[in-house]
Amino acid sequence: MGALVHFLSQSIQFFYNITQSLGVPNYGLAIILFTVAVKILLYPLTYKQLKSMRRMQELQPKVQEIQKRFKNNPEKAQKAILELYQTEKVNPFSGCLPLLVQMPILFALFSALRSFFDPAANPAVNMEHANFLWVPNLGRPDPYFLLPVLVAAATFLQQRVSMVNPQDQSQRTMLIVMPLLIGWMSTQFSAGLALYWVVFSLMGVMEHWLLRRQPGLVKEEVSAK
């Protein structure tokens, strides 16, 4: 983890140097550029996730039929659903891949930003450019709580576009609970990490919207069977 923390710190400084060369030196812009780079690197996983989600949405009528047939035997219903996914070559856990990959990045970024904007720990940082919009210091929590609100809103939007079955009560509950929980947690994050989360989530919403407009997204997978 230490190596990853160091790499992320160097990456943010690298993108800051880019903003400096462009004449707009700012660590907030550097974090946005860093987020875009991470999102581009994770694109193949996101594409695979969306294809799996689309296939699972297509299978929802069959899943609901199985649930009704075995409504008094949840274990048998779960087994039948897993067999359906296996027959259709759908991995219900593939949607977790981007999150599993992103979690180490989030933890490392959390650790990196705690010391990155500390002049004593990181003399290379230019604190004059550590502000962004209304945030006076990206290394500390947003004093106006606007970023946590944006974190909650962006998380809600990303979950909403990622829902496999909008009628599922558990998914509808998580659609409300998770954004509120993450928004509340982000009040304790450095503003830099909250900014990363907002940009990453909004890019995810846009990515899902663009990919869903591709008519051949699922047809390719179906025709390959």
C-alpha cells in the first residue's frame, strides 16, 4: 500500500505540473485530470460491467418467474437463478469488478492526501495552489459541506443508472441509503478525495449513458453464443 500511496502522490504532482505548464496551476485541476486518467484506465472493466448488466436486465422476467415458482423455497430459487446465469453465461458478480479495483485506489488516495497538502511532510507542494473554487485547502474537509452534498448526489445518479432491477426493494433501499452514508462520510474526507469521488461518479454516469446508446452492446454478446 505504501508504494501505491507514493505513486498516487507523484501522479497528482505530475498532473499539477501539467496545469502549471498550461498556465493554470491548481491542485484541484490536477485531481480532476488524475480522475479522468483513472477512469480511462478502468474503461475496459466498465464496458464489461455494462454488458453484464444489460444481459441481467434481459433475464429479469425469467428470474422473476423462478422466484414466483419457488416462492416458498428461497434456496431452490437461488440455485435455479444461478443455473440460469450459468446457462446464459452471465456472471452476476462482474459488476463488482470496477469497484473492487477502485477500492485500493480510494484507500491509497485517502492516505496520500492526508500528507500531500502538509508542507512539513511534503515540502514540494505549493500551498498557494491548494485551493479550488470555494474550498480553501483541498487537504482538509470542505468547510461549507457543498462537496459532500455533491458526493451524495453523484453517488445517487451513478447507482440509479447502474440498477439492474429498479423494482427490487433492496436495490431501491440502497439507492437512498448508500448516497446518504457516503455523503456523510465525505464530510470527514479531505476535499481533494471528495472532489475525486464526484468527478469519478459523474464520469461513470456519462459513460453508462454513452455506452447504452450503442445498439450493438448486447447484440454482440448474444450473437457470439
